[in-house]
Amino acid sequence: MTESGGSTANSRLRYAVDETPSEALTLGLSLQVVTLILTPIILTPIIVLKAANHPEGVEWTVFAALLICGIATILQARPLGPIGAGYPLYMGTSGAFIGVSAAALAAGGLPLLATLVLVSSLVQFLFSARLSLFRRLITPTVGGTVIMLLAVNVFPITTDLLAGVPAGADPGATGGPLMAFAAFAAITLVSLYARGATRLWAPLIGILVGSAVAAATGMLDWTPLVNAAWFGLPGSGWPGLDLSFDARFFGLLVPFVIVTIIGAIETYGDAVAIQRVSHRTPVPVDFKVVQRALNADGVGNLLSGLAGTVPNTTYSTSISIGDLTGVAARRVALYGGVIIVLTAFLPKLPAVLQVVPDPVAGAYLFVLIVLLFRQGVRMVTAGGFGYEKGLVVCISFWVGIGFQNGVIFADHLPAWSRGVLDNGMAAGGIMAMALTLLVSLRQRGRHDVLEPSVRSLSRLRAALDGAAQGAGWDETATNRLQLAGEEAFLYLLERQSESAPRPIRIAVRPVDDVLQIELVSGPDDANLEARLGKLDEEHEIVRDVGPRILRHVAKEVRHDQFYDLDVLTVTVDTRPLV
């Protein structure tokens, strides 16, 4: 919320999140979206099983993935208590888990994978419950660094798939490279030259082109498609859980937990973004919605573990679809979730992607990890790439690369650490979080806990005066800071519960050439940022005098609301009042 309080309407939006399109439009859009996202949902577990040389589990794994992705999408659209965002967030299997899932399958089969997914999913519920606490430690900088390392981690799987040939084919034939190149070229050209919604179809178009080349060269095996039934349950059954909790489990647990956190960060970003494209006028980000989205993601992964399939996460396609079509109604996602569930009982449909040759799947995966790496770069460079952020990212990335390749004190590491530190993503992620914590401790600024009373104003003024002197501000700028801090404190004081008042924690920190006042109090339903955006200059001047003053003197006001607390951040600079 800027000082002006101005906002612009989303003129491209045809149906907002809580509006109801017609049945025909809802069903038509749902079918289009499901057609678009079925490819990654089905192909990800197939790639994982191929990478681990575990083809016998394909039917069950794909069935369970479709069933649970559909259920999780329904939960996101129609929340159940604190589970679900209430927005059109489509859920699908996560490419981020390909590397660790393949490693788990190779080490102990589907039962070990199921146990690791089940246990690591619990981290998402903790992350959601304490999102207000973790927001400074598990940052986009950490997430972006790990995503870049994740792409490096998955790359060997890509090269193995690219080199694969169907059974009975001549390993020296040119059909493999031809189909891989055709798929890669098609995906790249559509991504570069197509416009609007057509770009979203690039992966499917590439797979179709590559498979067509495979068919033309006689390297397409139709057996899985021919043998699949039109309707029914998979031939293989539930794989069960591996409850031995041996060295294999603990060696892979930390990488799984780290990738789960990265998936949670992705869901965090998607839940923020979907709120921005789903309303006709801008609204402050509701972090309670983000927490509910994380809970639904956690339920999806919990069910994935119980069912014995790969984990899922929100698809960023959700935001692209809402933005491109102008339809952000949750009803469309609800129908889409139901269609995905029904698809699980149509074995012939997933079998279509089982015939995709390894080189074509490798080309698809190559583009996927390129996009993953790009997403990581975007995350770490968002908001600038200063000296401190650069150190965190670069040190963590190359430490991860070093451990991944076994060139950093490999002979001196204790045996218990090998399973964790041999994984570059885990090693780099741990380093990134440690460095982020060090930076955060240095930037904490001065903290005070204030009694919820006007008697605390003197302590507040002293804290603000000390911060202004430390920043070298003159008297006019200091008075501006004092006024902004007092109005923010008085607003929170007014919202205190008379029966159970809670202390208000305050911190003042320098950020570039401004000062930020952060006030933390108990949770509240009203949002000051939203109130500032709706102030009417001609009405209720007396009642709104405090917020009006704050809007005038502050450069920016953010009111982040979580289930356990509210964080009010007021940014003040030294520019003169006008």
C-alpha cells in the first residue's frame, strides 16, 4: 500500500474468485485446464520409475497420483476448515521431487518412497502453522538457490533418458537423437514464438511431435496402450510402507525435507500470486489464505505417502490460466479436480503417455529443469541482487556443487553425514539457510516489547528517536518517523482485546535509505492496509484521522495477517511532506 492509496481495477477479469460462470463455460474451461495439466501429472511418476528402473509400479503410481491431485485440487477450491485456499489452485505431481524420488525408489522401492513422502509432508504443516516465524529464514533467496541446485541434481537423469532406446532397437540407430531433437525443438519454438495461452501447450506439443518421429522410425512401443483397460482400477496394488527406519531412510530424509520446504515455498508464491489475479480491485495479500493453501498441499503429500506415489504441489499454471482467460472462479477448479479424479479410473488415458520413448521424455525433462533453473534465478534476483544476497546465493550454490561431486573433504566427512551431504541440494540448502540466519541476525535492529497501553508511547518514541539518530536523520525526518510509528501503534492498540490484551513487539531497522518500523501484535480480522486503500476523502474524516495521517507520512504500509499474529510494517523515508 503506497502513500497515494491508489489502485487499478483488473479490467481483464471476467469472473472473480467468488463469482459463478455458467455451467457450460465452467465445464469447458475445466476440461481445457485438465487436458493441459494431465501431461506433467502423469509423466512425472513415469519418469521417476524409469529413472529408478522400476517399471512394475507404473500403473499404481499414476493412478494414485491422479486420484490425490484431484482431491487436493478440490480441497484448494472448496476449503475444509483450515485446509484449502479457497482459490483456483490446481495441484499436480512435482518435478522438484524427481531426483530424490528416483533415489528413494532405487534404494528401497515404493515402500521406502511412500514412507519418506509421508514423514516429510509433516514439515509442511509445521511450516504453515509457524509461517510468521519462518518467513525470515526460509526466504525466496534460499528457495531459489535450492531450486537451481535441484536442476543440477536432476540433470544426470535427463542424460540417461536421452541415451535410452526402446527394447529391441539398435542402440546405434539415429532414431533416438532424432526424436529427442524433434521434441526439444518443438517445445522451444512454441515457447519462443507462440503467444498467450498457446505457450502453455508447448510441453504436450513437443511430446506429440517427438512421439510422431519415433513412430515414423519404428521406435514406438504401443504395448502399454494396447494392454490398458478403458475403465477400472490398476492391476498392481498398494505397495505399503517401509517402517524399518534404517540408514536408507535417514540418509534420504533430509533431502526430502528440503525439497518439501521448496515445494512449500512454491505453494507460498502461488497462493500469493493467485490472490492478485482473482479480484477485480487489488486487495492486500491474506497470509491466512497462504497458510490454508500450505495445509492443503501438506494433505496432498500426506495422502501421496499413504498411497505410495510421488508428492504433489500447486501448479504455477493456475496463475497463468486465470490471467490469460480472465476466469478466476474457484468453481472451475472444483470441476477440474473432479475431472482429474475421474481420469484416475480411465487407465487407457495415462497409458498414452507410457508409450512415450525415453529420449522424448528426456527432452521434456531437459526443458523442465531449464525452467526450474530459470525459476530459481528469478527467485534469487527478485527485488535486486545486492552484495549480501549475492554472497548467500553464490557460496551456497558452489558448496552444493562441491558436495554433489564429492570434492569437498569427501574423505574426512563422518559416515553419518554422507547420505545428507552427498546430495548437493541438501548441502547447499543447509548452507543457504545458515547464511540467511546470520544475515537476519545482523539486520534485526533494535527490538522492544511494549505494554499495550498509551503509557508505552514514551518508550516507542525513544526507540524511534534512537533509530533516526543512528541513520543520521534531521529533526524534520525524525518527527515524521515518530508520527508514523505512533499512529501505527495506536491503531494496533485500538484493536486489542479488552479481556486478553497482548504485548506489542516493535523493531526499527534501516533498509537502504529508509527506516522500517515493524510492529507485531495478536491476530485480528481487520486489515489496516485494506482500510487505507478504501479511505474516502469526503466521509468519516474524524473516525479515520489516524489512518489518514499514517497514509500521508508513510512511504508504504503493509499489514500481513497470520493465524497466530499480525505484522504491521511501516516504511518511512526522509522526503519532505507535500
